[in-house]
Amino acid sequence: MKLIKYIPLALFIIMAVFFYSKIKHQNKLEPLSSALIDKEFPKLDIYNLSKNQSINNYIKGKPVIINIFASWCAPCRIEHEVLENYSEKYDIIGIAYKDSEENIEKFLEELGDPFDNIFFDFLGKESINLGLYGVPETFFLNKNGKILYKHVGPINKEDFEKLAPMILKQ
């Protein structure tokens, strides 16, 4: 019976060691992946503001970077400068996720517009077809419309410089 009082302490030590090892090896965890890698960009029913072009028609035959963002998204503000810095070199397309035209216009007026074209997913249903975890997410597509990589979360300069050139090679 005397050993029973040590069970909570033993459980605490076991859990502490387990969580410590998880935290210590955190940077070795794999990034979130997508079932769409190495597959063709799916058909989406989203259009630009003038409603004259679908995203699938726009990306046909050219390498593009597709960034899903929203004006209400704080991490989107963090990565926006990175997109702005590379907007001259790469064709960057925005998908405005669950947002209004008015809010997107204010967002871009404030931070700048790195996008060659913006498509609107007002209800967020079409982004689910891309396996969206949350905004922001960035897809890298080659000229054949094949998804080469999906970056989850705000993209930084180092990741962008490492990933973006691959869309031009294929």
C-alpha cells in the first residue's frame, strides 16, 4: 500500500520525459504535406473580380505561385512583404479566402499588391478542394499545372528562395 502513493509521481516523471523528448526533437518533425503533390491542380469554381476568368484558365501553361490569404489573417500580414519582394520575378496569384472585395482592397492598399491576379473563394468551399489547413498557404505549380510543393503557414524569405526556383525548372 505504501507504493500506491508514488504512482502519481512516477506517472508525472514518465510524462515529463515524454514531453521533453518531443520538444527537444521538434525541429525534426516533417512539415505538413498534401495529397495533391505531383498531381494536377484541381478544377476550382472560383473567378477573379471581373468574373471573366477562372483560376484554372489563368494558370494554364505557365509556372505560378498560388497564395491563399485573407485580410483578417495576421500571419498573412507577416508573409506579405516576402510576396511583395518576389512579385516582379514570379507570377504570384492570390486566392482571397472567406473575405469581401472591400476588405481585400483595403488590405492591398495598406500593404501593397504582389498578385498578378486575385480569385475569390467567398464561402471557402473551393479551397477545401486544395486541402486547405488554414490561411496562409502557398502552392508552387509548374507550367503543366502540376503542384510541386505546398507550404503551410506564412512563408519566409529563405523558404521562398529555396522553393520558387523549382517551378521554372520543370
